[in-house]
Amino acid sequence: MIKTNKIIRKRQLPGFIAIGLGAALTAGLAVYSIDEEMGEKYKDPQDKVFNAVSLSVVWVLGMSMLLLVIFEVYKENYAFASHTAREFLKQEMKEHPEFKTFEKVLSNPKALRSVATMISNSLHDSEQKQVMNIVDEMAEKLPGASVQDKVNITKHAHADIIKIIQEHVAVHPEFLNEVLAAMAYADTTYVIPVQQHIK
């Protein structure tokens, strides 16, 4: 089972809180407006029910749209984390041949996401905060940038995050063994079953 990426969860939490508060506030205002403002206009209880249902449908559609937007951002965040992990692992494979044993993890989205989540969750809170700052800075620079600038901004963000991971490895050399174990787990959980299914 893939765990939740702590960095992504921390970045998405304000959005979920805002949607929750917005939904509660909108629902409260809708009920109030139906009871107070429409009470005189719609004396027939059936009119009130019809308007309440109509407003509820509009509210549900609006919330669904917001949730879809947040879900898309969530997927983009996981794709970004996986790409960063892939680049980090490619570098490690050059220096540590044992990592190449599980090279197929790099091309399996679920396996890579699992390893990326393990790497993110293993970083200290201060390191996670640094990663979030890098991602926030990147997000501020991307709107309005040219395609080539977007590529450069994103590459720079990946490189800065990889540097944080490498600094973590320098202080905690045992971390590489944990990453290798995560790759082995991802390989047996996601890669091998796919290969068996194909056969």
C-alpha cells in the first residue's frame, strides 16, 4: 500500500481546509437564505423544497469542480515528486551499481511513487520545509513563463531538491540502504506482478 506523501499532504492541507470551510459556509448561507429571504416569496412548502434541492445540486456541482481541481493539483504534485525521485535514483545508480538491480522501478509509476513517498517522508521536518519552499517558489515563477523557461525553472527545482536529499544522505549514510530496501519492496510489490501479468 502506498503511504501518503507528507510533503504533498502539508502543501494540500490548506486547500482542503479552505474547501471544507467554504462548503460549510455556503451550505449555511443557502439554508439561511431559503428560510429567511425566500420564506415570503415561496409560501408553498413544495416551492421551498424545490429551491432547496436546486441550490443543493448547484452547490454539489460547485464543490465537485473544486475537488477536481485539487485532485489534479494532487496528481501533479505526485508526478513532480516521482520525477525528482527518478532523477535522484539515476544519479545514485551511477555511484552504487546495486541500485541498478531495481532499475525497472524507475519506469513503473506506482513503484516510483512508493519510493518517492518513502524518500519524502524520511526527510526531517526542516528538510521537508525546504522542499516545500522550493516547490512554492517554482509555482510562483511558472505562470506566464515561456515553455523553455518553465522547463528550466522545473529542472532547477528538481536539482535543488535532489541537493537536499544528497545532504540528508551525507549526514545519514544509512538512508541509502533504506532507499534500496524501498526499491526492493516496490519492485516485488508493483514491478514483478505487472511482469507476471504480462506473461
